[in-house]
Amino acid sequence: MSESTTNNTNALISVAAVIVIVYGMQAAKVLIVPFLLAIFIALMTVRPMLWLQRHRVPSVIAALLIVLILMLGLTGVGMIVGSSIADFTAALPGYQARLDTLVQQAVQMAAAYVDDGESVTGLADLLDPGWAMGLAAGLLNALRDVLTNTFLILFTMVFILLEASSIGTKMNAAFGRRGGSLDGARKFLNDLGRYLGIKTAVSMVTGLLAGLLTWWIGLDFPLLWGMLAFVLNYIPTIGSIIAAIPPVLMAIMQFGPAEALSTLIGYLAINVAFGNILEPRIMGYGVGISPLVVFIGLVFWGWVFGPVGMLLAVPLTMTLKLGLESDDRTRWIAVLIGSERDAEHALQKRADSAAA
């Protein structure tokens, strides 16, 4: 058998293996999604746990303390937001009917000023103004469904945190001097935990400000709009746009164009201040993803894991990117799926190395 035939056979086997793994993940998403959430939350909380251990708090007590704080927070959020989600879902058909009426009125007004009014009416038939409301309800309900597995998520987190405190000792005992070869993996986990921690903090502030903005304007369900802004802020660029659409539509239905414009301006100000100015300064280089890759990841992980997969799309893609960056042989792939700023930074590092 020739070398080219062997390479083609190996490539086909690799593609088939990837397809089987993807369909396997899709079939087991009910079990996989809670474990993924537990891993990501554990990566965000491992630093506080290590800090407690440095202050002579036993690892078991430190892990239980962190989980207790999370449990109280999630329980409070679930109780407050859960009822609002149920009320919003029940009122959703009425809001969608109201949107349809407003769109039809706008179309009739536009058709009166256009020579070919039938084309305007035909175009309006293709519009679905309530899709954003339905998408928001779907995401929030999916989040509520995931929170029903809170016990499994937190229980898994405890074991991950306890294992994190002893993994260094185990690696040294298992590999000895070769344990230094795990520095890349350690750096990868640190970078991922740092990214998730910063992103969560920024998302919390973004959600809080969005909730206060919609409450100040007087929109219905301000807690939901704040929660939606918090959740969708994990999706760069696309998420902030999707999060702004439902409250703007709600403002049009409740008050009119002026309040809708105020809502839109408020969301733009929040996202420009945090998404384009503050967050990049805190994050630094090496954590950006190409907008095209974000969109493809959003579609792919949403198909694999459902609506929650859309929320996990960027952390999962970021995990892939950081993993590729940790190996010299695959770093070029990480540069290709990264942002333009990351590519410029890589070129600058290469130029600095050549000059040295």
C-alpha cells in the first residue's frame, strides 16, 4: 500500500471518528452539559479555593464553602428569575401578536407611500417580528432547565476542586522530572480559568446595568432582561445584539419609539464601555476569536447541545483555541481562528524574537 493511500485512509478514519464523537456528544447532551458547566465553574473558583488553602483553610472546608456560596446564589437567582421566566413565557403569545399588529400597521403605512404597495406587503409576510422574543424565551427556559441539575453540577464541582488541590503532588509522584512537560497544560488551564473569571465578572456587571436600565425605563420583566444580557454577554458581538433586541421591542410595545430609542442607546453605551473598552484592556492578548469562528461555533455547539450549547459556544471554542496555542505544532491553527489583534500581536512577538 502506497504512502498516499495510507494517508488518505488515516484521514478518512479521523473524519469518521470525529463524526461518531460529535453524534455521541449530541446523544449524551443531557449528561454532558451539567458536567461541562461544573468544569467551567470549577475553573473559575479554583483560585479562590487555593487562596483559602494558603490561609490554612482545609481543602474540604474551602471547597464546601465555595459551593455553599454558589448554592445560595443560584438558589436566590432561581427563585427570583424562575417565576419571571414562567410569567414571560405565558405572556409571550400576547406580545408576539402585538408585534405582528404593529408590523402590519407599519407595512400599511409604508405601502401607502410606495407605488408598488403589493411588494411591500409581500416582504412583510416574510418577517417574523416575534422571533427574538421566542429566542429569548427559549434561552431562558433552557437555562432554567439546566438549573434543575444544580445538585449534580455542584456535587461534581466539589470533587473537581478537591482534586485540583492535589493534582500537582500526584503529577510529580507519577512523572517525576517529566512533570515539567505538563507546564503547557497548566498554563492552558490557568489561561482558561482567567478568561472565564474575567468574562463572568464583566457579564455580571453588564447584566446588572441592563436590568437597572430597563427598570428605570419601566419595561416589564427587567430581571429577565438583565439575566439575558448576563448570559448572552458570553457570546462576543452577536450576543450583545441579540440581548438588546427583545427589550427594544418591548419598549416599542409598551411606550413607543422614543423609549425604544432610549433603550437601544443605553444598551449600546453599556456594550461599548464594557465590550469594546474595559474587557479588552483586562483580558489582554491571546483570548480573542474571529467573529466568523464565533458564529460557526455558535451554530455548531447549538446544534450539538441545544440552546445551552449556544451559551457554552465561546468557552468551548476558547478551550479549543487555548489548547491549540499550548502546542507549537498547532499554534498556527490558533492564530487562524483568533482575532486580527491576536495575529498582529503574534507578528510583533516574532519580530521581537528575530531582533533579539
